[in-house]
Amino acid sequence: MPGPSVERLADTRPFRCYHLRVKTIVATSSPDLARDFDQELLGRSDVRLVTVRTIPELIERLRQGADLCLVGRTVGESTAAAACAAVRGDKRTALCPVVLLLGLGPDGQAARAARASADFDEVLEIPAPPGTLSLLLARFLGIPLREGERFPVRLHVFSEAPAEGQAAVSDGPPPDQFLGTTVDLSELGLLLKTRQPLQIGERLLCRFALPGQPGDLDIQARVARTDDRSFAPEHGAGLCFESLAEVHRRSLRDYLTTLLGSRPFRWHIVREQDRQVISLTGVLRADADLFPLRQLRGELDFRLRDFRRISSDSIQTWLDLIRSLTGASKIRLLECPIAFVQQANAISNLLEQTQVVSFYAPYLCPRCGLDEERLIDVARDLSYGAQPSGVPSIDDKGNPIRRAPAFPCSSCGAALVFDDIPERYFAFL
């Protein structure tokens, strides 16, 4: 059973309200936005989405009180720029953040020009990559990404049978069959990556073992949400735990508490010739004291292998740290974990003033079903010379084509399959 490992972070349960006041988002009508809210945000008790169709409706609703405004390329018969100008021109709505929503394709290519031509606070392509909306709301509204702490733990889950007295929508997988691997885990549920299509509402008896703890946990779970895009060709399924035995609840709580308590943010600095290597561990939070790091000079290599992630409320803390390193001649990032790469793909300026030297990427073995993380060196594995002979290295616009390097499975030796869409995962480069 593999130990904890960094993977994608995603939501599996409805959210609890962390604030006394519900945050209100006013948005122009958009089917893509509604779908993305269904996937990520609806069900939260601290977020309310109100849709409007015209600029007068937009202004009237913002005057009633709103925390964020989302506008599409057109608002009724008017443009997004006109809607933004109307919001900024009203004293009662001028301070409300306005985010422009653009579709993929020509709209997406015009994002920078549109942002420069009007007073938008942000431009977001719809449909958005998984997790992007959650990050956006965390930045603009100051709300937590999730109901509780979710841990990027990979565990192999097996299905015993459909839960007793609860016939599955489908027949369900046979008893004792490998069902899939967790993406993240919480006390309330888990996000599963599986080859088997599961139906919302389907109930299963799941079995998995926690690293370092004896015995297996047999838990009744219900499929709360499904996602066929994020892990294609595999399926994502959010499972909510039901009728959790107290002994299993204590085991799960003790394990997660140990993970939480054992990962404060720390660093260790080693000087190697004319450079300094700073190894970061834990989770960077907004209250971290980074004054000693701000004094560093010369060539700096940040080793991020054990740097689990940047919490949603401390993204600005990381950016401020990098910007404060005025005495650094070069800043390189080594061994970036998967969660950090995903944040870099969702936050356009997270990597400003830095150079990514190496990073981890997700792979899957089609023979034995186990997934692994493999370290990719940008210069060695993704350079032009690393491309297969006869395969073009640049596209029609002169941009480099990134192809996932090949690795053998450490268990059976079969060729691993890259477990993401290369164009999307390598976008941060």
C-alpha cells in the first residue's frame, strides 16, 4: 500500500458555511458557468449565485448587495465592456470586483486585449480547468476552498459489493474488485479515480487500508458527484461516507490529524558552491514568518519536493516572497509536486520571476493499475532534442509541443501512460 502522495485536490462533499454572511455572486446568464458551478461550487451554503440578463438588471442586483460580478462576452444586446463601465460608473457598485468570462477559441485568444480595453479585475476562460473557480472565489471573496481539510493521499480502494439494502443503480463492480485510487481523502469522503463508470446516487461498500494502521476500513459510501473530464479516459467519482462505524471514524480521524500536525511550513538552506538550495516542507500559510528567506542573495534553488501546496489564503504570501528577493540573480524551482503544478496552471502569475527546472507528473500503469509520480526534468525530457525522431517539436505558431516522456512501471515493467492531458498539464511551462 503506497504512502501519502501529492495528487490533485478536488471537492467530494457539500460545503459548510464558514461565514455568518452568505457571499453573493451576480453573473450574466451562461450555460457553461452554470455547469462549472454545478461541478465545483453549488451545494455550498456560503455561496449564492444570482443570474441576470441585462445591464439594468445587473446594476439593480449589485445595488442590493453583492461580493463579485461575473460578466460574459455579451450582456443582453450590450457588450461586456459596456457592462463593466456601467458597474464602475455607479457609486454604489463601483468597488465590486468584475470578472470577464470568455469562451475558448477566438474569445480566449482575445482575453488580454479585452482586459486591457476595460476595467476588469480578472479574465477567466469558460469552461474553466478543474479547481479554477474555487481558487477565484478564494482570492476575491476570502472563503475557504473546501468544507474541511482534504489531504492528497493515494490509497487503493476495493469494492466489496453494493451496500446492504441499497441496490446500486447499476449492478456495481464484482466483490473484492479493485475499484480505483483515491485523489484525496477527508473524514467525510474521498475523490476516486476509477476506470468504472459510476452513477450519482449509487451506493457501494468500499475497503481500503490506511498507511501505518492495522486492518482495513470497510465503509459504506454513496456516489455524490461524477467527473468524466478531469481524469479522462478514467472517471472521477466523489464518494460520501455513510454509516461510518465509530472505530473506523476514529482511525480515519487519527490518521488525518497526524498528517495535519506533521506538516508545518519549514525550510532548510544548504550552500552549494555559488548557489543556495532552499528545501521547503509543509504547507505555506498566510501567517508564515518569511523574513529570513527575504534576505537571501545570489542564485537560489527552491526544492519543492516536500512542499505540499500553497493554501488558498496565502497565494499572495508566496508572490510577495518571490517579489521581495531583489538580491537574487536567479530563482529556480526544483521537483515541483503535482499540486503545485496544478496551482501554477490555474494562477497565471504564480511562477513569475522563477524558472521551473523539474517537476513531478502523474502516470498510470495499464497492466497492473497502479499509479506513480515521475520526476520530469525540463531541459532533459522536454527539450527539442528529447522529442522522438521525425516528430515535429513546434506547432504552426512556433510554440514548443510538450510530449510526456516514457517511463517503465516500477512494479511490472510495462510502459506507463501519462495520466493527464499533456497540453493542459504542461501549460505552466
